Amino acid sequence: MGPPPKPAGERRRRNATVSMTRLPAGGRTGEPPRWPLREDIVTAAKRDMARRQADELELQLLEPDLTGRQRSAAQRKLDAAESTATILDKQLEAQADLEAELWTDLWATPQAVAWERLGWTREVAQYVRWKVQAELGDLDASKEARQLADRLGLSPLAMLRLRWEVASDEVAEQRQERSGRSAPKTARQRLKVVDPGAASG
């Protein structure tokens, strides 16, 4: 993406700059957009294949002419197929829950205001999918998530490259400033100690 632009105070040619897009500190309000992606097709296909294999093996075990060794081998394969199908089912459930949670969180950020203006709904959804798969242990997904995070302005450097900045929340700053000040002094605390010798002189 190239180097980030310099802050306004460090630029030599101040007249040739593009203004920054200011995003509200409070983030985007309202409900997130509708989730645009389907279920993870690759994982769902692996689960369905494992289920089909388990069904075929169950039918195979009903055959009366199987030897003891063949029956044991078929039972082991059946157990493995059922286990695989269950694990993939749980993975899809966990993925859907995490995707919904991250989707909601992201659409409340300041960057979401810019995404909405630009119509980047599917791009954000793709980031969510890669990010969740990365959190579930997929290293390749973590690389994709990192690249998309840069494009979506999800780090300070990425925001600078996109020329986005979060507008300061002046009301919150004033509130924090007031709460940080010391409490007003009592009448006794305002009294000054006076040197009696200096007063008589």
C-alpha cells in the first residue's frame, strides 16, 4: 500500500494534500447490515461427506456375510466418520456464533461509518470469515485476515493510509477533564500560614 502520509505539520508542500476523512468517535449507530455470506461451503461439504460415509458404513455393517475382521474395520471407519462429522458440525456452529459476534462489534466502530458510505459490506464480511477461521486455528486464514484488516483501516497505520481519522469526542474529553480536576478546597484549606514576624514588620 506504500508508505503512510506524513502528519500535516511535517509536510513540506501543505497546499498539495488531500484532506483527512473524519470519522465519529462514537462509531456507527444502528443495527449492522444483514450478513451477506453463506455458510462456510468447504467445511460444510467435508461434514456432509463424512456423514454420507458414515451412512454407507452403517449399511455395510448390516450385511450378514461380513467376517469378524471386516466388521471390526468397518466399525472403526464408521466411528471415525461420525467423529469427523460431529467435529465439523461443532466447528460450523462455533464459526457462525463468532462471525455474528464480530460482525456486530465491527459495525459499531468509527471505521464502519466509512464502510457504509463506500458499500463495503461484503469486504467486511470476508474479513470476519477469515478472522474467525484464524481464531479457530487456521494459519493461512490469519494471513488473509491481516491483509483485509489493512484494507479496511483496522489499525492506526491502515487508517493513516486511507486518510481516515477519528474525530475527537469533545464532550467526553471535557467530562474526563472535569473529573480529573481536584475537588474544590474548603475554607480551612484556603487559609494561608502567615509568619508573625513578617506581619508585625
